[in-house]
Amino acid sequence: MAKKPKTAIQPTRQEDYPEWYQQVIRAAELAEVSPVRGCMVIKPWGYSLWENMQAVLDKMFKDTGHENAYFPLFIPMSFLEKEAEHVEGFAKECAVVTHHRLEPGPDGGLVPAGPLEEPLIVRPTSETIIGSMYAKWIQSYRDLPILINQWANVVRWELRTRLFLRTAEFLWQEGHTAHATEQEAREETMQMLKVYADFAENYMAMPVIQGEKTAGERFPGAVATYSIEAMMQDRKALQAGTSHFLGQNFSKAQEIKFQDQNGQEVFAWTTSWGVSTRLVGGLIMTHADDDGLVLPPRLAPKHVVILPIYRNDEEQATVLEYCQKLSEELSSQSYDGQPIRVMIDKRDLRGGEKNWYHVKRGVPIRMEVGPRDVAADSVFMARRDTSDKSGIGRREIVQTIGKVLKEIQDGLFERARQMRDDNTHEITSLDDFHSLFPPTDDDAKGPATGGFAICHWKESPEVEALLKERKLTIRCVPFGEENAQGTCIFSGRPSQGRAVFAKAY
RNA sequence: CGGGGUGUAGCUCAGCCUGGCUAGAGCGCUACGUUCGGGACGUAGAGGUCGCAAGUUCGAAUCUUGUCACCCCGACCA
């Protein structure tokens, strides 16, 4: 008999974190690499998860006054050229469409024909195309604010790709707003960052640090970029969402102007903000374990899977009938304002195999129902987050299911927060900084050493060089730390605040 | 775009150095049987133009050249 692996996923997080990540995605059937270089196929389980994220975020956007719209996939190349920094930021990774037709080639294949007068780029982001429309739509202060979001795919021609974290094409939402005053635009930028933080923490159960990006990490063309930063289980940072205050940079480049109440022609103030399918990667790396995915109940495609167990037709009939009733009773209960999402897995598979299938996919609660349970009017329940397993009366679990799910949701957040806090260090000396990030762990396959370092700093070439050498980045300057008084641990000069340093995805 | 590596069954790979009958293994898949409350076992099967193209040879997965694709490491990035 073959030796049973101890964990469903191999290697474990400890042995080889990047490989573990890929194996979780495969085992949980979230996505696969596609025949198209750098692009992924999101499979039903993964897409369902994304749909749940979309549904929650979409409601949050609408509750804050935004409307959805849709702008073209293609952007005239000249549009991108308008904002200098923006060009520089994206030019290197644009897919360019140069022809509009295919013709039979000399060797039997097809060759592009019908060259375009002006090449089109596939949107890497939509500031320019949306801005060009805003320029038309906005004439008066009465036309403002414009608060629009779009759900779309974008393409950034990445060389090194990883499923969900960095793919050439990805799905996201991008909010684009225009305002009459700087203050209003700044408030919008902050409001949406808060929405993201709320979503990350309360739905994904992923604790985040909110803060402002440093000049070097800023969105191309933005005046200020804010982000939410999460710590993955390997202690690396993941930028999970960004909100940009664009000032008047884009409105000046694109002539988005209006007459104010004094009849003066002035430029609008704009913002943009987005989160992407990268969040799925963040969810995996925050909660998944060596047995596969672990889903927070608020986003799980299914809350409960019922696994009928029987040996013969007679047992099958009674067990399935019982499962059906259980499913209906559970579905009539609610969690998070919605009916409990239940599925019965009736597939003709062995019990153990079927059980592991759902473990790997991260279903929060599994309920095994066999003849013994039917007889005792109970179920055998297993929690994905704690591996707690126990028999429980049917009536009891139906009544408490919502409470159990809440407990799981809260527990996941608490566990992640604990992990993050345990690995966040306030560093006050260069020696401590070096010992937190020793230079030798670059090729380590397990968790990165270090975690988050919070330290005083002052922007300078030396700091940049050191960070580059150690493959470290400044994640953000957390709110409240901008004006912290102190001494830069690198240069000894007066600090410009405290920032979070970490290795990052 | 620099440096390194790999292309053989759905997946992971062996075989290549030293050319030779019908190209292999594990997993997965199909059927049947025994099983079934934590990843079952047995038996029988299906599945490959050995990345592609030329060349050398009586004979090429194996040697040579070209070509394409992908992976890893650097530079860049949500």
C-alpha cells in the first residue's frame, strides 16, 4: 500500500511556499494556466469566488454613490501619450493592435493585413479613454461630481506571471471620478480606500495596513497613491488595492475643464481606484493551509457541503432523503443576510476521496450523513478552519449554523491578524534592520524571513540602493505615521515619518 | 532583452551519454468484481506521428543543424 501523504498539498508551505501556492490553486480547482502566454483560465470554483467578491464590492460602490458604465477595450495610442508619467509607466507593457484583418499567407497560414492608421493599445488601465469622455461630459460645475466604476479586463504584458497575483490579462474594477474641488477629490480617494479596507478585513478576513505610497511606488501620473497592504503567510507583503488622487494631472492633459460658480474655467480634480483578481491570490495566501484552500464564509461559493454515505440502494434512499431535508432546512437559515449556501455531493465517489475533494476546495463546513446519523437524527460535522469534527444533532446544527459560520469568519480574521502582528516589528537601528532582513535568504523557498519592519526613514539614494540590494520595498507610510518625529535609521538624518518595509509580491 | 534549462501518454517523469525488435513507469482515466464513516484493492483495458523541420545512417526518442514553445534566474510590474 502506498504511503499516505500527511497533507493534501505537497509540498507544504514550509517546504516550498511558491510551489505550495500553485498546488493549492490546482487542487482547489480555482484556475489553470492557459495556452495563451501569461493568461489564466479561471475555473468555476475560482470564478464563483470572484463573483462573490464583485457582488459585495459592487454594492459598496453603489452605496457610496457610484454607477457602473463600460468603456472600450481599445485605446488609441495617442491617448496614452498625453500624460507623460503615465506613458512612461505603462508603455513597456502594452499589447498593441496594428491590423484589422487576416489574409491567407504564402505558407498556408494567416497573416495580418489591413494596417490601422493609428495603432490601438489594449487598455492597461482606462484613465485616458475615460478622461476623454469626461472632457465631453463636463462643462459646468453642475455636471460634477462624476462617479463611475467599470468592471473590466485589462492587459499588462508581464514577463513573469503567477496565477492571480500577476497575469498578463486580469479582471478588475476601476473607479474613475471627477470633482469640482481638490478637497472633494481627496475625500473620495480616502473613502474608496476605506471601502477596500473594509472589504479586505470584514469579507476576506484579511487584515490590512492603510497608508500612502512613497514617490517611487506611486501610480504613474498620480499626485498621491494610497494602498491597503496585507501580509501573506510567508511574511511577504501584498498590495491588495489602490486608490489614487490624480490631482489635475489628467484633467490638464485631457482638457477636463468646467466653469465654476464664478464663471471661471477651471480643471477638474480626478481620482481612480481599483482592485483585481489579485485579491483571490491574497485570499489563498492569507488563509489556505497544507490541506488546501480555506475560504472565509462570507465569500465562499458554498457554506456547507453535505456528503451522503451509504452502502446499498436501501441506505441510499433514506440517506439521500435525509440529506435533502437537511439541505432545505439549512438553506432556510441565513448568514450575513443571505440564505445559507448548501450543496449535496451525490457523486459516485468513495467517501474519503470525496471528503478530501471538499477539504482542498476550502468549503467552510462539511457534513457527513450516513445511516447511523439518520438513525440518530444527527450529522457528523467538520470545520475547515480548525479541523474540529464532531457529531451534532440535526436540529441543533440547523439552528446554530449561522453562528458557526460567523465564528469561522471571525476566527480566520483573528488568526491572520495575529500572524501579521507577530511578524510586524518596530525597528529603531540599522543593526536590527539587518538582522530582520539578513542578506542570505533570497533563495529560500520557505517563508521569507522578516515580515514587516516599521521604521523612521528619509528618502535618499543610499536607502534606495540598500532596499534594492535586499529586494525590499517600502510598502507604504501608514496613516498617522506621516509626521512621526525621529531619526532615519539609514542615514541618521531627521526622519520624514515612519514607513513599512517588507519583501513584496 | 542578457544567463541557464526543458520539450516523450491527460499529469509527473525514466529512456538519450554508448543509435537496434512492438517506447516505458507512477498517478489519472474506462469496465468488472470485492470494498465503502479519512485519500481502497484486484483483474482487464484505452491512451504516444518521442515539440517541429531538415540532415547523418541499413536503422534516430537517442547523433548533427536549424526552428518553435515553455520554464527558471536577472531588469520591470496590481
